[in-house]
Amino acid sequence: MKYIKMNKRVKVTLLTALVLANLSFKGAPGDEKNPPLLTVDGLQFADLNRNGKLDVYEDYRRTIEDRVNDLVAQMTEDEKASFVLGTGMPGYDGITPVVGAIEGRVPGAAGGTYEIERLGIPAIIVADGPAGLRIKPKRDNDTNTYYCTAFPVGTALASTWNTELIESVGKAMGNEVKEYGIDVLLAPALNIHRNPLCGRNFEYYSEDPLVSGKIAAAMVNGIQSNGVGTSIKHFAANNQETNRLSINEHISERAMRELYLKNFEITVKESQPWTVMSSYNLINGTYTSAREDLLTEILRNEWGFKGIVMTDWFGGYAGFESLKGTSNVTAQLTAGNDLLMPGMDQQKKSILADLKSGKLSKDVLDRNIKRILELVMKSPVTKKYKYTDKPDLKGNAKVTRDAAAEGMVLLKNESNVLPYTNKTGTIAAFGVTSYSFIAGGTGSGDVNEAYTISLLDGLSNAGFKLDEELKKVYVPFAEKENKKELARREKEGLLVPPPRFSELDMTTDFIAQRAAADDLAIITLGRNSGEGGDRAISDFNIGTDEAKLIDDVSKAFHAKGKKVVVILNIGGVMETASWKNKVDAILLAWQPGQEGGNSVADVLSGKVNPSGKLTMTFPVKYEDTPSAKNWLGTPADNPKEVTYEEGVYVGYRYYNTFNVKPSYEFGYGKSYTTFDYTDVRLGSKAFDKTMTVTVTVKNNGKVAGKEVVEVYLSAPAKNIDKPKSELKAFGKTKELKPGESQTLTLTLSAKDLASFVESKSAWVAEAGTYTVSVGASSFDIKKTATFTLAKEQEVEKVKKAFAADKKFADMKP
């Protein structure tokens, strides 16, 4: 076969000529099974090297490893230094990136990797975020719009406890990622809810690592089924936004491994995300992005992670000011942080200088480059996928509507006021949030959606009639508050925490008139937060204006024998104990995405039977939170360090063990029907490798519904203190018709029995009796059973990590 050498310009000219001449030809540039050849009348054309041969990196018949090694060998030092740096966010805060403005092919994307055109290496594009793809809807010199679907926030999705449903959400989200030309979505976010005031808890899933890990794994599997990648974040222990770039967290190795890493471990092992994003914070004196024990020993060697690690944007520095000075580049690259985002000239200079001096090993740099190249090679852009800019927005809206409804949690339902089916009378909608419904949080977790179905629209769409006189009062007030907020964001930026809107002050006489005229009162309470700031205790607590509204409306409507329903349009936890007994029903709607109003109406009307359960604890008061005493760290006015003194006793592990009564416990959620748990059986009386737990759930009510089954384990605690019980497995039934049953079988592994013993650097299961508790919440235990472990078992031996930089002791019962 004869090869004819040609460059890209000649190739394009030849192709054009062939088309005009109507000659037969076939080309395969980008076909993974064949090299990039062009065949014309038996002659093959290719990009040849100076020796007249096809370069290895261009030959798709060669292994990825061969092609990657060939590319690295051909790179210059300058190209290598550029390749481990991103090329995004030009001019941010006066900091110059490596390359000029490169929003690239997708305006609004968060950044990209370095392109080397001479070697055929394209740039891959990454974009936010956890509740849906975040890109710009409008582009220069383009009349089209490029909206994305705003999915329910993380807390709402996790509250479904339905991994199959979450995977379908991921598939829908991945469809938009792929069709808009993005290669990697910077999501999901799965940090633990250490404290209810964390500003990004709405993006995260749970206070429990099993729920967090399983939901995240399902999301990753769904997104990546489209042939695009994910970046699970923030690895690890990114549990506060205040001073997030510089906070030094003192955490025991046990707490790290049992809580703050377990969720990531589950996700990595069950879904193999393409990338992991290291967090901003330091752990025991070292940035996570520069911790070899975290990024190499644990993530890669213990868990078998195969992808790349990238920093969070500007991660690994004490603050933006220090970005203009010395860098942490070599420590990050050596530790196993492959890609530094968004990329800056200062970093490139440091890499080249450290290579020259020998401070940065060439082998280390080459290793990182190879990992990035492997990512690039499996991306849609390398495979020359022709994205359409037309994702299935209509179909994805249906997915988000259904997911939001299933994630809603019915906290209270006295006298079965819900479902509400009266469509002849009128509903009085109180609360400014009823008229300014919150679809999702702010910051990188925000989405530019085409529309949001308000609560009022959702109720109207479902056939309910609303009090028009009340609307006339509220609508202009809500519009005024919204305009003020938009102006504030424009002036102060998206990373400034959003305020709570004040409630409209109404006279008791006016409310009494509404109670006389209307058949039901709905009060919506709203909370919002986002990246860059944490919530205040005042945001957790109910405001005096909100308390007055609840008091006045409840008294007026109850005096007329009518009911009051509260809708919580919130992203995280708020106080409920002081007012929950004053109202008849409480629906936790979360921040349910762009179809939120329709989703709420689906649940209120009974079209959907609520089956959501809490993945976090609602305390009676904020001070009951185990981390409240050391939240945000010291000094209080500008925290530099924080000590996780509560150890493993976070969330229900604390409340159950220390007998602190919450307002609503972990795993709690009511239904419009009731379920019976029977035939709880264990696979055997003694543990051997695994233990199966079987339970039959029967719908013994009058309405079809789904039930979440939660399996808790209480372990012997002779050699090390342990929580009273820990969630070790869960499952969700299909929709059961009245009288219908389903049997679920869940499995416990040896590691589920084990706790991490620091003195042994091992996961150890103690000998003795273990109690399995099967229930509908961490308190509502239906059945128990026991099994024994005859001999102490060292389940997994690991290398010691997270050496302490400060002496402290974890809390113990």
C-alpha cells in the first residue's frame, strides 16, 4: 500500500476536490478501530512523520498505553508544563491564566485542558454542576438560547433513597452535558453534612456516608452512561465555606475513614468516576491537594481509582492574594493531583523552574500527563462526537418533576389533611416564598434554566383555585423583593450568601377575612444558600416575622375549623420544634428544581404518594448539633483552624448514642398509606464472609405507595467505642398497591461489621453479638435479629495516614 504524505490543509483541499469530482473515497479520522487514513482508488493518504511512517499516537490500532507514551515522548517541556494546567477563567481577580480567554466551544463552561494541535490533542471542556449543567444561555452573535434543566438539589435527590431513580436523573443530566459539547461535568458533590449551617449542604446528600456514597454512585453511573465524565467532589472533608481556601481541619484518622472518606470510597468502587476534585481545605496541616496519603495511597492504591485528580479552582493556596506569589505546584503534582485548575502563568513558571532544579521529578510530571491524556482520549471531543446543542429538555423536565416529588418528605399529617382534593373551594397561599418559589441554591450549584414552575402555577395547573385577593397583596411585594435581590447579586456577586426575604406584615383582621373566605391555608417558608458562605444561626431558626405569620394564620383558620399546611422550600435543615405543633401538616419540598410547583401539587393532591425520608437529622435546637461548639473554628471572627472533636459522632450517630431527642430523626418520613414489616430473617446465626437480611414489606393501607427499608447494625464495643447503631444497608420497594407485598434482601459485608482502629491501622470487626435492626427510621425500628462473630477479624490492613498536627481527643460516650 502506498502512502502519500499530506498536511491538514492539503487534506481538506483534497477532500473538497474529491467531493466536487464525485470520486469514491472513504475516510476514518477518529475511527478507534482504524488509523486516520484516507483511501482513494487504492491509495491511502495519512499524516506521516519525517520517516514516512504513521506516528504511534495517531494509530488507533495501537493500545491507549502505547499512544499515550508516544505523545508524552514527543512533548516539549513547555508543553508538558502547560498540559497539567487548565486554561480557564481569564483575568479572575486580577490573576492571569496560562492561556488567554478560552471559554472555548461552550460559553459559560468552567474551564478546559490544554490543546496541543500539532500532536492532535484536543482540549476537553468541564462545566458545573450538581443540580444540572451550568452554561450561559446566551452567546455573542447568536440568537439561539441554550438553557439547561434545573434538577432537584442534592438533599432532595438523596431523600428519595432510590438509586434506580437517581441513575435516571444522571442519564438525563448526562444527555445535556453531551449534547452541549461538554466532556466532564463537575459533579456530583457528596460531602458529609457535619453541621446544618454549611452553605453547600443543599448540594450534598446526607450526614451518613452510606446514603451519600450510594446516591453519588448512582448519579455517576447515570451521567457517564452517556459517554461523558464526572468529577466527584470535594475530596475530602469540605464541610464549611467560611475561609474554605485556608481552613486547617484537625480530624482523627478514624473519623476521616469512617465518615468523610467512606462515601467517596463507595462511589469510586461502584462507579469509577472519570475524575475526582480535591478540596480547598487543609487536613492536619496539609492541603488535600498535596496529600499523597489521600490522593495516591488511599484513592488509587487502596480503592483502585483509575482516573485523574483535579484541584478545585485555585485550590491549594492560603488565599487569592498568595496566588500572585509562590505556589504549591510541585507538592500537588507529586502527591497525585494531576491537573491544576484553572491554570495560571505563575504555576507554569514554577513547574519549569522545579523541573530544571530537580525539585519536580520528570517521572512524576510524565505520570500526571499520561493520566490526563487517558482522560482526553476517552472524551467525546476526541471521539469527534457531533453534539447537537439540542438535548431532550422536554423529557428531562419530566424526569426532574418525578424525582422532586419522590424526594419530598411528609413530616406531619394530622387528621390526614393531605392529600387535599377539594378543588371547588379556594386556597390561601401565605408566605413570600409561595410567590417567589426557590428552585435551587446559588453559586456553582445554580442552573440557567428556561423557566421555573412556581408554587402558584403548580397549584393552578393541578386544578386548585387560589385566593385572588391575597395574591394582589403578595405579588407586588414578592416582585419588589426579587428585584432587590437581583440588584444585590449584580453588585456583590453570586458567591455572596442570599438573604431570607422578610415576611409581609398583615393585620389579624385581614387574615381573619381570608380564613372566612378560603378552605385551606398554605404557608411556605423558604431558605436559600450557596457556595462561598455559610448560613447563620438566625437562618436556621425561625424568624420572628415567620413565627407571627404561623401564629396568626393558624389561630384564624383553626377558629373556623380549617386546616393549615406548611411547605418547607429549603435546601438544608431548619428549626421546626417551636412551631410544628401549631399547624396540621408539614411537607418538606426542598428546592425541587424547575418543575417544583408541579411536583408540590402532585404530592399535595395525592397524584404522588410521598415516599421521601430524611437523610439528615432535624435537631430541636441548633445547640444540640454535636459540632455546634466548634463550628467554623478559631478565632471566631476569622477562623484559621477547626477541630472535629465530635469524631465519628455526627448526625444520628450522636443523637442516638447520647440520647439527644431530635425534632425529626434520620430516616424519618410519613406516607399516605401504612406498611407492615414481617418475616425478618438473617442468612445464618453466625457471620461467615457475608450476611443476608431479608424482610417482607406489605402495604396495608388504602393508597399505593413506596417504602424505604433501613437496616442498622449495633456492634460489640469492648475494645473501641462505637455509635449505638449505624446504617449499613437500605432498599426501596416498588410502588405497592393496597394489600401488595414485596420481599427485599440486603447484604452485609465483613467491612460493614468493622470499625477503624488507629493503633492497628486496620478495619477490625470485634468478636461477639451483633444486632440487626430493620426499620422505617433510625428510631422507628420494626424488627430486630442477632448473629454472632466467633473470632475478632482484621478485615482490611492499610497504611497509616493523616498524622495529627495537633493533639486532641475525639468525643466518646
